[in-house]
Amino acid sequence: MTGTTEKKAALLAEKLIAARRSGERLARSEADMLGADFETADAHAVQSFVFEAFGPAGAFKTGRKVEAAPVLVAPIYSDVLRPTGSGFTASEVKSCGIELEIAFRLDRPLPDLNADDFAERARACVTALPVIEIVDGRIEDFPTLPDALKLADNQVNGGLVWSEPETEDARSFVEPVVKLSFNGQAVVSGPQKVPGGDAFQTFLAFTQTIGKHLGGFNPGQIVTTGTLTGLIFVEPGTVVEGHIEGLGSVSTTYR
């Protein structure tokens, strides 16, 4: 990060903090100007500044479009991490995007990252969960933001609803059978491929990437692994129900 981008990161963070507090989105033109040369380190610097005002993180977003790609890291603040059945209001979330995902909750400290059997031992430290991510941004026209600006704004996260799994039996982290319904009407149904190939492998890559960023990944925190349903926006008054075969169901309401 250069001195110029560091100053721009601090200024963008100030504006994102103001946007979160006022509920008024930052102008896209201003965000584009500040983030024009941003790379991942610059986006993480913005996250760190905003985290000081709104942390801690109850969860993280990760994911990747293809298996060989680096994974992203973005915080989900504790005040918008809620159990199944909880809702979000239009005053909290201005534009409510919905994504059904597989997530992993860390139940006990991870083993040494360099251990030869790290993957096997890490699997025993986590519980897989069905989750619904709420997508919203603090910048105008946030769905079309460049990748670095999305990452700077916490990968446009607005909240996360989680549920305890209903079973530990057969499940797929590669192509699970899912169902997503709005007000009782199915909008996505059937087998859906996990972005990046395998949700657990994406989780493992996240553990190797986060390091001490925003306090690191600690027991009790959850990490998502990418949408199974695409991003779908809903209007106030929508009851959202998701089901992942082998994991169970999760629901929320946008009021």
C-alpha cells in the first residue's frame, strides 16, 4: 500500500462510517474516485478502519469463483448475526439481497495450520450450518462495484441468519440439494454447485488466509462459503425460507 492509497483508504473508511450511521449511501462517483487504484491490502485497510467503529465480528464472509483463486475475507458484525426466525427491517437494510449458503462455525481452536493432518483435524473443530446472508451496501449501485470496493465495504454484507444443523448425516459440500422460498413460493430448487468447487475446501483456504486480520478467526465465529442460489432481492413483507439437504432449514423475514 502506498502513502496515497493509505490516505484514500482512511478517507473512504470515514465516509463508509458516516454512511452506516446516517443510512445514506455514499455517492458511487466518490467511491470510484477514492478506490480507483485499490488492491486487496487497501480494501482490508478500509475494513480495519470501519471495524474500529462497528466491530466486533461475529462471523466472516469468504468464497471464490473458481477453485484455484484466492479466497476473500470480510467481516460480518456481531449486531447483524442472528438466529433462524429473526428478521431485518427496511430501516436496517435498505436493499435486501438474499443468498442461501453453507457456513462453518468454529467450536474449538483450530490445530496448527502447518500440521500434515490439518484438514482432518480442522473438520473436527467445526459444525456445518445452513445460513441466509443478507446483502446490502453502503455505496450507491453496490451490486456493480469493482471487486476491491465491494471488499472494502465488507463484501456488501448486511447481516447473517444461521441455524443449528438438523443432522450430521450425508451432505454434500460440492453440489448440495437446496430449496429457497419467498412467501412459500420456491424460487430456487434442486442441486446447486458450490462456488469454488467445495465449501469445506474454501473454508480451509480461509483459515490459511485470515491470519490476524480483524482479530483473526476464533471459536464461536461463523464463516460463510459462497452463495448456492445467486443474489436475489426481496421487498419488505417477504418471509424467506432456505433448506440445504443434509444440514436443515433456516428462515428470516424482511419487514
